Amino acid sequence: MQARDAMKEIRAGRIAPVYAAFGKDRYRMGQFAAMLTDKLLAPEEKELGMVRFDTSETALEEIVAEAETLPFFVPRKLIVVRDSAVLCAAAKENGKLDHKVERFLSYMEQPSETSVILFLVQADKLDERRKIVKLLKERNLIVAFPELTEGELATWAVRRALDQKRTLDEDAAQLLVARLGTGMQLLAQEVDKLCLYAGEGGVIAKEDVSRQTAASVEEDVFALIDAIAELRMDRTLGLYRELLLRKEEPIRIAALIARQLRIMLQIKELERHRYSPQQMAGQLGLHPYAVKLAAEKARRFETAVLGKHLAALADLDFKMKTGQVEKELGLQLFFLSMGADAVAAGSASGSLSGSVGSRRE
């Protein structure tokens, strides 16, 4: 079952006797548990109406017995079960208890009308060979929480701001996701902070996100490539020093630069075959916003030059990892080499074309 479908059913008051929630997105899973709690229990009922178990410490048959026991001074109760031993693929490795699964299967033939069991499975996938998983799947009681794509996260951020009577521009949302990554807890905190900054009825623009949030390493790498393309070696080395001061490893910086150059090279090839930005995003598994930025930078370099720099980075990576070159110095020399190539190409053509395109942002 999709999470949105399960939530729609719960809001409508159609609550199942059991749910098994799993997936990489722990934040939305927590939100789902909170929504189910609020729907089942009034604030004053939560202390008596909520019971928590962990299958690493409590046998499944004890949990079933609790579900069969009438609630105390409340009309219904919610049994939240943190699970890493019954439903997931690694259950045998993690399990210290002998869980009587047949007891649960028997319970499911006539589940209690006064109890709801919510399994929160600490795993990215369930073991579909298990009888309990097969039964829950047949009854459509498994709720998946996969990580959202960057596009879905941007849409979610816009909607969260709208819920707080603020307008988050699409470009601002895309930059926010690009900077913070896919962690929804952090993203939610930053959206809330920006909403507080904007005030009720306010608009959050891309410039606001730039000022109020820290640039990601990937973004700094993009700026570094820009500086090289513009023959601004002072800015290039300044950005590099800032990354080192933030304790970023030269090998990781080199890997990120190689990734961006590789994406730029792929985009140039896809543009040659007349792919649209959306098609390129799908082909490369990137957000359209990331493709747009990379495409702008790719136009500043010739294809052969990008290939040359990638080969040089591969050689540098090997030398850094085998101790043949001092890491910080090796990457600095690579930047100077890129700049020298750009100057030489510019001199040969009488302009900044050649290895560097004539376009400027």
C-alpha cells in the first residue's frame, strides 16, 4: 500500500487492525505513526492507550496477548512495535527470541476491534518468503516508505511552506534540496526556519535560501569549476582552501569534481542527440535542476578537454591513494594545470574559447 493511500483511509476513519510500515524514509514513517496515534487517541488518552514493544526484547506472542487484552479506561489502544526480528530479511541474524509466528497468524483470523498493531520495521525491505509478510501483503496492510526523489522533495517542501501560509518559490525549493540532500528531518527544519524568517504571507526566494543555508560540498565544487572556466585561479584556490578548512578530504573533492565533469560530458553527448532536459534528467537519474546547472557549465568546455581532465583526475586519484603524491598539493597542481590549459587554449584562439566556452553567466 502506498503511504498516501493509507493516510487517506485513516483520515476517513477506516483504520485497519494491523499496519506494517517499512522503508528508508524514517521521517515520513514517524509522521505516519504520529497521525495514526492522533486519529485513534485523544491527547488525554495517550498515556493509557499507547503501548510500545520491541521484538528484540519481547516475543511476538506476548504482543498478541496485549492486543487481545481489553484497553484500560480508554476505548481503543495502539500497540507500536519496533521490529528488526520478525518481518525483515535480516530477522534470523538479529533475533534472540523464538517468535511464535503462528500465534499472530491465528490472531489475524479475528483481530481485536479495540486494538491496532503498528509494526515499525527497521529495514529497507521485508522478507516476502515469511508467512507473516505474505499474509499482511495479501490483506494490503504493508505501508512502504521509500525515499522521495529530489523532485518530490522539492514539491513536499513547497507544500510544507504553504501549510504555514508562506510561498516557497520552485527555484528556492530546488536549491534547498540540492544543498541539504534527501534527509527529510533536516529539510523540514530548514523549511520551518525559512518560514519563520519570511513571516506569515511572505515569499521565500532563491536568494533567501542562498543567504540562510550553508552551501553543500557539491555546490562549492560547481563554483570551483566555474572559477576555473573563468580563469579565476585566485577564486579557485580560495574555494579549495575553504573546503580543506572544513575538513573535506582531497580524495573526496577530486571524486566530486570527476562526477561533475562526467555529468557534463554525458550532457554534451545527450545534447548532441537532441535530448530534452527532462529526458536527460531521466537518463542520468538526476533532478532537472541539477541537469540545468550542469548543462550551463558544460557549454564552457570542449568535449575533448573534459575527457582529458577526467583522465588526469583518474591518474591523480590512483597516485593519491597509493601515496605517490601528497593529496592536498596534488589536487592544487591539478587545478593549476586546468587553468594553464584554459589560458593556452584562449591564447591560441585569441579569446576565451577553445577549452573554455565564450559564454559567461
